[in-house]
Amino acid sequence: MSPLSSTRLAEALAALRGGEVIGLPTETVYGLAADAANAEAVKKIFALKGRPADHPLIVHIASSDALPQWARVVPEAAWKLAQAFWPGPLTMILRKQASVPDVVTGGQDTVGLRCPAHPIALQLLREFAGGLAAPSANRFGRISPTTAAHVRDEFGAGVPIVLDGGDCEVGIESTIVDVSGEVPRILRPGHIRKPQLEAVIGPVAEGAQAQSPRVSGSLQSHYAPHTRTELLSRDALIERASACARNGESVLALTIAMPVQNVAGIALPADADAYGHGLYAALRELDMRRADRLLVESPPLQAEWIAVLDRLSRAAADTPEEAP
């Protein structure tokens, strides 16, 4: 992906420095970016997304050199993780500096930081010389965007500047690791998995505890289509599709490797990374067809599928009570 033209870069920088919000590509998903040091600019992100005020944002920075500007304590584990995985799809939760606006952190004493692995995002961050708060560029709780067109479809004239960085390489949100406590803990699974983290810093726990910081993408229902969505085994999906047909309901299916006979839909690859890359685009395409139900085949219960299963489980969290 070619860097931004000088004209496009100047437009984006002027908007950010003027307290406006832009659409920004990263390797994970597209974000709504604003100056993280400008509380009023960050509030515009919340207004655009319809995001609850206590739901924290992730601050994107140009390199690990900026860590001390945002975190008052940077433990050795954080430096090691940054060296191993930045730029890349890893967010670290750290104790925030007093200067970080409360609106960014949802009023918490911690802040999420990451350095994205996308040439346009990095070019903009280096020129901006500051941090950018940039949650996914979608209405709160809905499907994350992986193309510039998704962002434009979502917000239209509400976000006049959307930088087009092509399709997102990873396609699902970053792994979030809390390094603010005694034991590093994964609070959101992602492309970077537990064995990779442990190879760098030793034992890593999984799952939020009562005292864990709130983080992005941690609500029960998230990443959700408008279409009623059910997560089912392949056999159960076939049975459900037949039952819906008998009831006169229109059904679409998102399956793995092979489509289901006589059921329209999309089959994504039987490789976790490739599936993750195509997941949100497939969900958006199927959602736009306005079926009565979207039936999604459950992925394998294997370590490499944990992040995909997390996203699908949240997307289907509002499944009606009669669904298995």
C-alpha cells in the first residue's frame, strides 16, 4: 500500500489538529480516529458511534518510544511485548499518565496502547506526532469495518475524510493484554495468541477478573449484524435451515470450507487466519441481503480459532431463546 499523497496527508492532519474525526485504516479493522489528547475531539467519536461513555478507547501511537508519554509505569513485560509484536495487532493495558483524558479511558486509571502495522496509519501517526484514539469505525455494537467503503456506508457525510488503505490484512481486532497488574492477562483474544505471548514474557493468564480493567469489545453482545444471528454446529445449522424453510423464513448461512446444499450464503476458508480476514466483510454482505435469519457454523474448538469464536459468540449473543 502506497503512502498517502502529500495533499491527502495534509488534509488528514489538518482535520485531526482541528479536532475532527477521520476514518483510518489499520491492519486489524478501520478506525474512527481523533486526537487522543483532545477531550472534545474524542467526544465526537463517542457521539458518532453511539458508544457508552464508560467504554474505553485504544490509543494508537507511532512506536514504543511514545509509551512513557501515555503510561506512567511501563513494566519490563510491556517493553518486551512491544519489541516483539509492534507494529502489530497487540494492545497493552497500562497505568495511564495523569495527562490522558478520562474520556479516553472511560474514567479508569488504565489506558490501552498499540502501534498499528499499516503504512498509512504509521505515516499519519509519525507526522501527527501524537496519539490517536481510534475505535472501530462502526456504530456501537455492530460489525467492524475492513474496507474504506464499509466506513463510508456506515457514516456517510458524518465522516468526510476516510483514508483508503485497502482491505485490512488481519480483519479482526487486536489482542488485548493487561500488563498493569502482577500477572499479564489476555482480556480480548486476537491474531496474536497466548503461546506467542508466553514465548516472550512467560506465563500469561486468560479472561477478565472482577478487578480487570474494562476494555473494548468485551460486552456480551458486540460485532453484531442487524439480522437475527445464530451460532450452530453444521448439523444443527442444516436442521435449522430446513425448519425455517418450512416456516416460510428466509435464511442465509456463513459456513466453513463448504456451503450447505440448498442454503444460500458464503463459505469462508477452513484456516483460522484466513477466516478471520474475511469474517466481517462476509457478515456485512450477508446482513445487507436482509434475510430473516443468519445461521453461522461454529468454528472448531481449537486454540487458533479462539479469537474467531469470541467474535462470533458476541455477534450471536442476542439469539432468540428457542435457538439451541
